[in-house]
Amino acid sequence: MAATNGEDHVDVSNAPITLPDHLVKEISELPKLTREQCGHLRHFHNLSSQPDGDWSFMGGASAQDHDEGSYRYQLAFMAYAAGAAHYHRLPALRSVFRSLIDNLIKKMLHPDVWSYWYLTSQSGKRLDRDLVELRKPWADPVCKENVMYSGHLLLMVSLHSMLFADDHYDEEDSIVFDWSPMWWGMGPERYSYNRTKLQETILKQMEQNGWMGTCCEPNIVFIICNQFPLIATRYNDVHNGTNIIDDILPKYKAAWERRGGFIAENGLFRRWYALNQDEVLSSQDISHSA
């Protein structure tokens, strides 16, 4: 029997396992995570539990957060891997994975992850060859373009809602961006969203762009980056009992078919669509093929 230690709580370390024999046998026959798989999940937990602003072991090649090692991509793909591990391998560990994905979303909302957009929003000749002057910058990282961030954020909160049947990210001010540079600017600014508003914002831009997709960098629509909000929309349809994605996908596919389709002659997915020039650039290597 479990013994008390003289205080208010009970020591259950030696308590017998009381699962039925058939259940013990069924559990023992299930495939186990490898040491490496467990190590990855432990690493995700360690990184997501660091204090705000501590990005130890997450350094990328670019200090401006502009490459594939950017914080936003690391955080998003940790959430996707954790969600897959929970759904397919460890469905009983609900609280463990819920807190992990919550922490990753919290990290995703830290200004260190999205503040790059203020400068990037100005655009540049590399993105838009016909540009004659820089655009006026804005700090809100999801109101226009930047689906390379907003699409991942939408998928993360949508995954959370579907996996845990939790509507937290539908609440007002559940997705908030606080912009407050110390030495410049016109004072603190706050941009507030929830799951529904974020999805509507992204899909509205897809429609405005003739259903080719929402821009990542200014003027540039990547096929690969637009897959994440599309998957999120499907998740939200499942969670909400709606059917928005079946209206969008035919328009999205038709728009690309009018410009030669998703696949280039070299067999790779096309790299991007330049909105202002109405031009499609093909990928030359697999690293940038969707």
C-alpha cells in the first residue's frame, strides 16, 4: 500500500500498477520512441522553457533572422513535430504536449521573432526590380504580407485548437504583438488578433492577389510558404465544422494553372511568383522547391 510520510501528501512510488493484464500486454506491444526521438522532444521542451529573450542553442546564420535558421522556422517546426508525436505516438500525454506547444506559441509572439518585419516591409530592388523608392514601413507582422511568419503562426494555433479541443486562441487578445522600441518611434503600439481574425487576414490577401497566394517578402509569393495557412484552414474547418478550404483550393489551383502550374519543366515546384511583374520563377535546386 502507499505510505504517508507524516505530512499531507502520500508517497506512491511503491504503489502497485493496477492496469488490467490485457491492457498491460497491449501497451507493451506498441512501438516505442527511440532514444533519439525522445531526445528531440526533450530538447524541444528545454528550448521552449528558456526565459524570454534567451535563444541559447537556436542561433542562425543571419543576425537579421532572414534565413532558414530563423527563430520562426525553428519554433514552428518544433510545434509540428511535437503535434505529430502526440497524435501518432503518445496520445495519452496530453498535458505534456499541450504545455510544450503553448510555450512554443508564446515564444513565437516574442518581438525578437517578428520585429525583423519593420525593416523588411520597406521592400527593395532584390524583391521588386521596378521599385523606385522604399515603402513606408510598418511593424504589425501579420496585417499584410509576411506569410513566412503569419502562416506558421496560424498553423501553430490551429494545431493547438484541433489537438486539444481548446478555443483559447479564439479569445480576444489571445494573439498580441506589442511594439515598443526604446529610443525611437511614436510610443507603444499593440496589434491584437485571434485565430479567426488571423486566418481571415491571410485569406483576404490571397484573394486580393488573384488567389496566387499571400506574399512572404514584399512582392514575392512562395508556393511552399502558402501551404501552412492552407493546412491551418483545413484544421480549422475540422475544428469549427466549416468547409472554407474546399472553396479556396479550386481558385488557388486555377490561378497557378493559368501561369503554367505548380511544377516547372525541370520537375521541381516553382520557386515564387513576383506579384508586380506577374512573373513566375522556377527553382533550380531542390532546396527551394516546395
